[in-house]
Amino acid sequence: MDKVYNHQKIEPKIYRLWEKSGFFNPDKSPLRQSSNKKQKSFCIIMPPPNANAPLHIGHGVGTTLQDLMIRYQRMQGKKTLWLPGTDHAGFETQVVFEKELEKQGKSGLEMNREEFFKSVWGYTQKNKKIVKKQLKLLGASCDWSREKFTLDKNIQKTVYQTLEKLWKDGLLYRGKRIVNYCPKHKTAFSDLEVKYQEEKGTLYFVKYKLKDKKDKWITVATTRPETIPGDTAIAVNPLDKRYKKLINLIAIEPITRREIPIISDKLVDIDFGTGALKITPAHDSLDFEIGQKHKLEAIETLNFDGYFNKLARPLAGLNVSQAREKSVEILKRNGSLEKEVDYLHQVGHCYKCNTKIEPMLMDQWFIAMTKPLPKTKKSLRDLAVEAVKNKKVKIVPSRFEKVFFHWMNNIKDWNISRQIRWGIPIPGYHCQDCKQSFIEINKTPKKCIYCQSKNIKKDPDVLDTWFSSGQWPFATLFSSEGIKSKDFKTFYPTEVMETGWDILFFWVARMIILGIYRTGKIPFKTVYLHGLVRDKDRQKMSKSKGNVIDPLAVIETYGTDALRMALIIGNTPGNDIIISEDKIRGYRNFANKIWNASRFVLSNLSDYDGKKPILNSRDKKILMNLKKTQKKVTANLNDFKFSLAGETIYHYFWHVFADKIIEEMKNRIRNNKNKKQAQYILYIILKDCLKMLHPFMPFVTEAIWQKLPNYQNKKTDLLMINKWF
RNA sequence: GCGCGUGUAGCUCAGUUGGUUAGAGCGUACGAUUCACAUUCGUAAGGUCUCUGGUUCGAAUCCAGGCACGCGCACCA
């Protein structure tokens, strides 16, 4: 054995050894056969990394924690499956890819749909390979024979079937609604993709003259005077005494001079501004809601390219900020502007490019979240809330359950269509005659299912990525046989979903919703939410910020085991962690400590026969203490307290075993005092420590295990599949 | 507005249902070392556990409130 642990030399060899054994595959693991018939299964579906970039250190956290659980459970003798895969990540990937093109001086617009799709496909395939290589470097013991991609044929088939089911159940509908629209990316988003930022704005108090009542007016407060040409009413609260007499009168909109009614609706906040609200159904979601109720016209004055059209007359051809300036100018000139007040408010921005989101009226596909399922009184939301409420799905840490309920209570219908090119196409069709839309997943329809017209058009949009990844837990296990497949029966519901808290709504909630809806069963029993890795300035790591740490570089310098340990210790669920090189170096030293302590023990076992000698009470006490440590580590692992488990074994190995026990036994062996007992104790503790350490630091422990003497043929070849205590 | 989190050693963070001298990594001081390991060992310095009050035999831990920072959600136009 080398004097210093050489991770660069050993880690690749060990991974090859594991892969060659085939034991990552639960069907081939020998621990399975040696256990009783009612063997429990343990399955984690890996959150699929986006196939658009190499992994960053944040992925390292998830991968490490999952591998830790998987290795521990595998050693517990369970039929253990960790299923890997990657996500095509629709919008995310398209953005990254277009940036790449830009760097090369190209543009995605030069390509037609097929060419574009093909080049992105190639791009993701390349990244998939990199991701896979990185996962292996991290020591991931996942079953590569079951690897999946969100665009695999079978996955897409499952996704389509779910879509069809939703359609047939009346939960998927085509509707013209206000959606969040990014004028730069020219696509709609769900509510989650909008980031609100506080901004200094101006609240304009605008006078609308009353028709037939000279010199009388009603004043409304608005931050968006440029939308005035889209106004189709003014609304006041029915309880507002100030305006009671004005209800049902006609006001004159001050830019294009149209006549609009004054209506009453209890959604209007009496205390805001003047208590009178201008209603622009086409460009505001509350206004749209009120407009629907009162059957108001929705005048779409803003085009999808971000410029106003001729319906906004004097503002036509201007973008939003230009139009705002111009409208204020007009209002000032004609005496309609009562006053301007500085105003701090939250403005929605595109989470990717920070462009201001425009609420726009668009035809999109929505999933009804609060509508009852056929023959039940329960909605998709109800099913998910119920599962978490009665602890069928447990969230760790539990405080996120509150957050989950809060979000669920406010949930709105989910817009799943995206006006981009990379993703799973929506199998939707629009009839040009009767103007109705429908879903058809099995064939290309020839005519409209409603009016039989042959004048139908394929929907050009793709599905929100989260709609497909929201089905990941069962889609990955379905293979081609769906709900009857063997893997699905064996491993679903899966045991743990390990992911970051930042995608609790985006992903976890949707998996619970779609999992229960499609299979009737929860997708996983426990959700473990790890913290985000942040840099020294507490910034979230992201490629666009350029502050990512490349795990490859860290692994090369300090080794995977050191990195893993640094990511586990001090990392508690739901709390973010800051990773420092010093910490990683510290655990590199620990790996070396394990190596050298083992080297010492092994070099002193040459004349030992492996038999258990009679022990005195002092030696028994030492072994009792070992048992106590095992119990503590086991309990912590069962309780998702990985940091504590890691600290416990770290402390025991270094400061009890190496510092105290080895020193004592060293003297006894040298002086030939109870030498056999000393050798026995060293051997037993080392062996057990390697087991305990293996889920944390798989490489160094396996490498040493391979050098352990094999007394009475009792040693299993690979530590990886050795039985936990 | 509603909700959540954090505040522990110089720095970054742990602290398991309240229970002896509050821990880790790095850093600091002094010393050791051909004997498994300088990626080492020993010793030490360094903490009013954010503040105030309460419950308790006992509180970093539970409760109430204050201060500071961070975050999530929300149709206040």
C-alpha cells in the first residue's frame, strides 16, 4: 500500500470494479437472494439533471446524498434501485443553446423547426455523456441499464397518455386567458416562472370625464397609463359610498375618447388609490376576471412583439415604456392627469432574461387544478394536499409542508403550453371552422372531432418541461408495459425524492399531483429537501452568473470521498450550505487518515488467524463502544440525519480509533501483551468502520476492503454489497 | 400584506425528544516527531450560544416579545 492515499489512481479502478460486478442493478445484487422472500425494496429516482450543461457542485450535493442513502439501503439488504436519467429541459435548454449559437455568430432563427430540433438534440446528447461521466466520478451507484431521458419514446408515450387522460376527464382545456408573456422570448409562462422585483414606479391619478355631466369626473389610479386605450370599464366597490351614485353612468376614456361604463364589483379594493379601478381585460389578470364577469370586451392593444397596435391609436408603434411616456404626455396636455405619486411596487420579470412580463390574452392549454375529477368531489389539488396532510408523503424538513399548503391553497390553473421549439410537441389540433381544439395522441387526425371539418391545424407549441418531468417517478418505471410493468410494481411508490427546496412547487408538487392522478398512488413516501450550495458571497450558483464550482476540478485535487464528506457534514435539510476548499481539504486528510490507519492495522495482522480470542472486560468495553457508535450512525441514517451520522463516524474513527485505540494496541503488540486480543480488536473495528464509512466515502473504503484478509471465507467480495450490522 | 428561516469560537457551520466540562473544518500560539499518517501527533488560547422576559430541579434547545439579516408567497390596479 502506498504511504499516502492516492485517489487519482484508486477511484477509477474501484468504480470499474463496481460496474463490472453488475451489482448496481438490483436484479443482480447477491444480497437480495440471501435475504428472506418478502424482501423490501428501496428506490430513488434521480432528479434528472438538465442535459444542457455539465454538472455543477450543487448537483454534487444531491448525488452524494442519494448515493449515501442508496449504498446504506443496499447494505441493509434491500432490493435497491437508483434510477438515473437526464431532462431535455425545454425552455432552459433552448435559451442555453441559443446563447451558444450567438457565440458562434449564428442564430436559431436561421434554422427551420426540424433543423433546430435536430441540432439541439445533438447538443443534449453531447451533454448527457458529460453528465454521465461526472456522475460516475462522484461515485454514483445507479443502475445505468435503466437510464432514461425525458424524450425517450416510452417516456413521451406515457406523457401523452397522461395528457389524453386529462383531456378525457375534462381537466385539460384550451382557453383564452391572461398569461405571463415574455416579449423577448416570445413565449408564455406559468405563474412560477415570473420573478417579482420591487421597483420604483409612479401612480398616475387620471380623470375620466362623465358623459352628460359637464365638469364632473371620476379619478382612477394606475401605474400603467399606456393601457388606457384598452379600458372597457371603470369599476368601483359596491360598498363604496363615494361612488354609489356613479354606478351605471358612462365615463369617457381620456386617450381615445371611447365611452365606457362605470360598474361595481366587490373585487375592487376601496382603500387603494381612489377606490376606482380602470378595467383593461386584455392586459391585466384581475381586470380580465372582472371583465369576464361583466361580459366586457377585451381590447388587445399590445402585440406579441411588444409594440402597441392601431387600436391604441396615438400609441401605435411604440413599445411599452415609450407608450407610457407618450400617454402621460397626452393626459397632461388634455388636463386629465390629476397628480403623480411615487410608488414602490412589485413588477413581474422573466426569470431568465429579466424582461418585464406582460400580462397578455392568449389561447393556451391549461390544466384545471381545482376542478373536481369525474365521479368525485376532489380536484387535483385536493388529492395532493390530502396526501401530504395525512403524511402519506412526508416532507423533510417538515416546515416545508406549510409552504406547500400555502402554495396549494393559492394555486391557479397551470398553463402548460410554451411557444418555443425545443420540447415535447403538444398533440393538439385547432379547427379553423368551429374554432374548437382537441387532443389526439395516436394518429394525425383528418378532421375536427366536433364539426367534422377538414380544415384543422396542428398546435405548434410544446409542453412545459415540468409537465413531463412531473411524471418522472412513474414514467421511468413504466417502460413499455405501463402500469403493469414489473419495475413499476416492485419500486412504486418510490421511497425518497431527494431534491432542492427551490423546486418544491415547480417539480415536487407536480409529481405528487400527476403521480396520484395517473397511478392512484403517491410517487414517493418522503421528500428530502437539501439546501442550495452557495458561493462565498451567498449567491446561488448558476451558469449565467459564472460562479459555478466545477466538481471535476475538486475531485481531481482532493478526491471524490473528500468532496462527498464535505458536502454531507454540516449540511442539514432545507438549509443552504457554503462550500469552502478548506473544508474539502480537511476531509481529504481524513481519507488519508483512514488509509494509513488501515495500513497500520493490516501490517500487524500477518501472524493473526482471525479467530476470536477470550477478551477481558476492558477489551469488551472497547467493542461495546463500537456497537454504540454503530447504533448511533444507523439511527441517524434512518432519520435522515446524514450530517450527524457522518460526524459521529468521523469522530469515532479519528479521535477514538486512530488516536486512542490504535495507540494502545500498538504498544500491546510491540510488547506482546495480549497481542491476539489486540489484533482481533483492530481487525474488528477496522472492518466495521469501513462498513459504516462506505456510504459516505465509498472509494477509499472499498479500496481498503479489497486488501482485507479473508478469514474463514466470511468476507464478501465487495464492501458495496456487504451486510450492514 | 401573509408566511418562513437564520442569529453559536476569528471565518464557514453542526448541535439528535431540554440533561454533566457546547462541537467540526479552517485559522491562531507553544511543543513533538526516524517507530501507520507532516494530508501527522500533543497541549493551549478563543464562546454573556442576538437581546429581554417566562416555563423548568435544569434552556443554545421549549414559550412570548424586541433587534438584525435573508427568503418565499400574494390580482393592491
